[in-house]
Amino acid sequence: MSRGWTALASAALLAACITEFEVVSGTGSGSDGASGEASDATGATADGGESESESGAPCSECGEECVDLSSDPRNCGECGRDCDGDERCVSGECRLECGGGCGATAICVDDSCVCKPGLSGCDGACVDLDADAEHCGACGVACEGTTCINGQCQTGACDPAQTSCAGACVDLESATEHCGACDNPCAQDELCVEGNCRDVSASACASCPCEECDGDRCCAYESLPTALCVEADECPAP
């Protein structure tokens, strides 16, 4: 009887071990499955990250779309700002393509019109914040019954070094639209230097000096992505 009970106990112990091994194995398999699911979830997240990184640009939500506000012509700078047909969205601003002409206040850089040095973009126009009565000191600040003098709405005459042109106090030495005299605008490819319109072109250089200027004055400005080559002895005042 002792040997029989011993054999029976051994068999029961062996069965328990096998059962325990199967349970552990099952748990391991289940763990693998859970890891697989976690891996899938992580993979989905990683895929999303890769998709965003592949675009190489920030993504902002506009309704149900994710757009790049710096270059999307339908959402330029902010959701819903739609550029006109002859405009491009550059750095969050609607800018005219050079093919349509940039006028006296802008210059062609990388096939888009950007404001000339000293001018700022307001409501699609390039203006002198120091002299513009509709945008005095900042976009949208209008002078009512006063004159914009050095970026402030004031009463009285212009400063001695300035001239009153169409109600604006300007410096004839550097004013793009009043170069040397009132209502004497420089062309698209010119800048006002010492009261004279001088030829200018955008270079491929990001800063000065620039060999591409080849004898012309190299001029760099924070408002422009490239340096300018100006046919003058000095750079126009920003």
C-alpha cells in the first residue's frame, strides 16, 4: 500500500507540474500577444510621427485638415486666410508672384514679391510705418486729423530732414515712392539711395559679403531671406 500511494502521489505531482508548465506557457503566449498588440499601437503612433516628420513642416489643425500655415495658400498665416490667384503663401504671408509685377514698393525674391527694405506688409500692401497715415507705427493704426511723423500721429510740420508728400512726412533720400522728389517712385528692380533710384537684384547669398554681387554693394536685411546686390556706394537705410 505504501508503494502504491507513493506512485500515485508521484503521478499527481507530475501532472501538476505539467499543468503548471502549460499555464505558464499559456501566460507567456498571452504576454507575447499583449506585447504584439502594444507593438501595433506603438507602431501606429510611430507611423504618425514618421508621416509628420517626412513632411518636414509644422502641422496646424484647420477644421478637419492638418495644414502648414507658412505655405498653404488657403490657410496662409491663419486658418481661412485665402491668398488671391496671383499670390503665393510665403512664411505665412500672401505675396504676389513676380510674373504679375511687384510694383514700386516690392522686390522679386525667389519668385515672390517681398517688401523693399524699410517697408512692412499691411493688408497686402507694402507701407512705410514711419509715414503712412493709415498704418502709423503699426498696421491698422490710422491718424485722424493728424500726420504720421516718425511712426506717431502728431500735429505740426514734418521734421527738418523730411518733406511732406501727399500728407506723409518722408525722407527724399531713401523713400521708395518719393525718391529725390515727391511722387517719383523707383521701379520694381530699383532702390532709392541718396535720392536716386539704383538698380538692385536679389542674390543667392544669405549674407554679405557675396561674390555674386561682382562690384555692386552687398546689402543684407533681416526682413529679406537673401542679400541684395545694389548698384551704389552704400546700402539703402532699412
